[in-house]
Amino acid sequence: MSEEKPHILLVEDEMHLARGICFNLEQEGYRVSHVETGEAALERFSYDRFALVILDVMLPGMDGFAVCKEIRKADSRVPVLILTARSEEGDRITGLASGADDYLTKPFNLNEFLLRVQGMLRRSAWYRPEPVEEGYRFGDNEVFLLSYHARTAQGEIDLTDLEVKMLALFFRKEGEAIPRRTLLESVWGYSSDTETRTLDNFIVRLRKYFEPDPATPVYFQTVRGVGYRFKRGPGTGDL
């Protein structure tokens, strides 16, 4: 398994609180990325992998409930902890109904917060379904699309829904140059005229997972003026 620190996404617009949360999580050995809006959270979530999302409800623009629903569409398994100053029963139910795994009302006890985080990460780690299908092999990698799992030269990883969608499309069209608009529409549902670096950042992540040298990709290749192409590479299939 990967020995990387668990990567946590904190979505909190109160800067003094965010700084305190980041400091204490980092002291516990976690890696933390912080954003202040729901829109920024979804953009970051689209191209990065997180072990846990800590999400404030009262955000400028899109509120935390809406953000949680969008996160659940992209990844049904990442744990989500909602933080809010609200204490009404109805809001707690709304948070859980939107897909959150746990709910903590501000102000909260720091030790309780850290124990909640630790427990959610531990429970998430327990769920590692064994692959029941034949893996898709290329190089030193083996990908199990049905069980959202991969074995790589760097270790084993769990895949998100978006990663599985992207890989499934590449595997299905192996050797073909896939236009950017096709990738954006098929994986994210973006219109073909959308200008975004989300796709490029996503490809960088796949290369980091699967390429022997991400700087000189063998499998996930750039096709200038078109988009990207997947090839199994030398020794693993026809070129």
C-alpha cells in the first residue's frame, strides 16, 4: 500500500478557523489542502485525490450541502465530514441526506474533531474490496475497473469514479487519439466549448500513478492539437 500521508481537503471560508484546523491536522501527520468556496472545492476535487473531505456548510456561493451532493456524484466512497454552526435537527438530517458521513457542530472540541477524523479514515481504509474481475494490464500496472482498484509499481491505489470513467474510455479506445472535447463530455459532462485545465491536471495525475517516468509518458500520450491517446507501450501490446 502507499505510504503517503492521508490527503485531506478542507473547505472553510473562516480563515482563522481554517488556519487552526490545518495546523492541527498537519501536526497529526495529515496533508491538508484548503479552499474557501464550494466551487473551488469541486474544481480541486476533479483532478486531485483525497482520503477525506471536511466541508463547512455556510460557504459563499454554493453551500456545503450542494457541494457534498456533487462530490457524491463523482466519488461515492470518499468520507465527508460536515462542519457547521447550525445545530437544528433538520440541518443535521439534510447534511446526512446530501451524502455526508458525519456531522460536527461548531464550536467543537479539538480532541473530538481529531478523533472523528481518525475514525473516518480508519473505517474508509477497511473497505478495500478484492478484485473479482480480470485486471487490465499494461507495463507494471494492473487496473480493476469494477472494484475501483489498481496495482502499480508505486503500490496499490483506490480509484475514484472519475478515474475509472477516464481509464475505461482510454482502454476502450486504445491506440486512438481522443479529442479533448470527447474526454470532457464523456467523463465530466462538460460542453465541448468549455475551456478548462481540469483535463490536463487529470492526465498529470494518471501519469503519476502509472508511468515509469511521468515526464516522458509511454502510456498516456499527448496528441498535439487533438487531445490524448492511450497505448499499452512496448512489450504489452501492439503499438
